Amino acid sequence: MLAMRKHWAQAVVNVILLLSVSIEVAAKSEQDKYEDLQDGFFYKMYNTLSRETIRGITDVYNIQPDGYEHEPLSRARVHALLGLMWSMGLDDEYAIADGQLALNKADEMKEQYIAHSIMALAFYNKGWVGLAREQSALVKQPKFAGYEQKYEQEALVANLIVGSLAIREGDLATTQHTFSKVAQATDKPWVETLAKTAALSMNGSILDAISSLKVLGSDPTLTRTEREQVLSLLEETEQLEETEQQQGKSELSTADKTKITRQVGKVLFNQVEQQGQSSMQGLISDLRTYTESVDL
């Protein structure tokens, strides 16, 4: 009997040790995967390609012909914009790479704030929620207090990046701060409504989001294309809600949150692109051509 007790005691100890190791491995798994990604041959190749390409694209953008003055952009901001474009379902790993390059080049506090924001969004889209929350925690440090409100209405891309992360995290206050400026600059009041609706769905209020999308879909100020985009998002949100009910879920899965964020992000990005200055439109066109040419 004593031998049997010792056997069971040892078995219990072994199980506890195994669970401890498993928990430790799980806790480190995202960081390990990120380090493996950074060590990868294609990631390093893309890093080199992006650094050189963005240097050239930024230099061209910052050349200001007579009569076409615009605010110069740093390479950090251009990498962040490129990271946002990759995050819209194009390539999550390249989004992470450009987010890190943006962080490496970020000299000013505003640039660091944007870079951490795009890194967090890219990690969320990759499914590395722990790493995403670490980056998100960095932008919530006291030194960045109030930075979500410091981007002027004209800084559409910066507001879009900060606002996109706010949507993903269901942060209604920051979503409203950023997208109210985008709505004013683009003269599209419904942009703020769409952004806040998406943030609601991240908080588990998917039925409220569906009701809001239905109202928004009948907004007479929408163009035909805009209405089609909103109704498409409504249809997908209703499908997700139905799946939730069938599976007994109380909130959206990480994958579903990413899907909604990307769809909403594309609609909002299109508005910023269409309403931006011709110089910004040219920059986005150059970056889009670049993303289409990458074949590693």
C-alpha cells in the first residue's frame, strides 16, 4: 500500500511538473514564434527590400514642386502606413516587419506612438494577442497620455492607424477622437459611425453593431459603392452573430475580430485615400504598387 501511495504521489508530481512546463512554454510561444520569424531568411530579405524601397519612396514624396507644398513625412511614418496596408489581409508578417522598421526609425514621440500602434495591430492580425497587448500597453504609458488627440485633422493616416488599433481593442473613446477628425476631413460623417459600430462589436455588443449597420445602410448620403460596402459588412456581421448563437459563444473569436477589423479598415482606408491630398494619393499608389511587386 505504501509503495502504491508513493507511486501515485510521484505521478501527481510528474503531472504538476508537466503542466508547469506546458504553461511556461505556452507563455513564451508567441515570443518564440516572433523571434523565429525575425530569424527567417525571407523576413530578413523583406526587411532589406523594404528599407531600401521606402527610403526612395519617401525621398520622392518629400520633394515639393512649386505650388504643391505638403508636410514632409519621415520614413517611420511611411513604414507605418505600409504596415497598415499589409495588415488589410495582404500579409501579416510583412505588416509586422514594417511596423518594426517604423519603430526603429521613430525619433519623435508621435512617431513612436504610431509605430507601437501599428505593431499592436499587426500582432493582433497574426493571432499573437499577448504580444499585441504588450505593444498596446506601451502606447498607454504616461508619457503618451493624450497622444491619441494630438494628431491634427489633416493627419489622416496617423488618425487612421491609431483609430484602427482602437477599433480592434473596442476602445470607443479613442475611436471617436480619431475618426471624428477623419469624418470632418473627408466630409463623410458616417465614417465615425462605422468606426464606433466596429468598436462596439469588439466589446461583445454585436447585436447593437448590427442595428447600427442597418441604420447606416439606409443613410441617404452614402454613395452606391459605400452602401454596398456597409451592407456587405452587415451581412457578414449577421452571419457571425448567427454562428455565435449556434456555438453558444458570448463574444467574437480572435479570428472573427480580425475579419471585421480588416473589412472596416478597408472601407475607412478608401475614404482617406480618396479624400487626401494628391501627394498622399500618389504616395499610397506608390506603396500599393510596391506591395503588388513583392514576390519573396
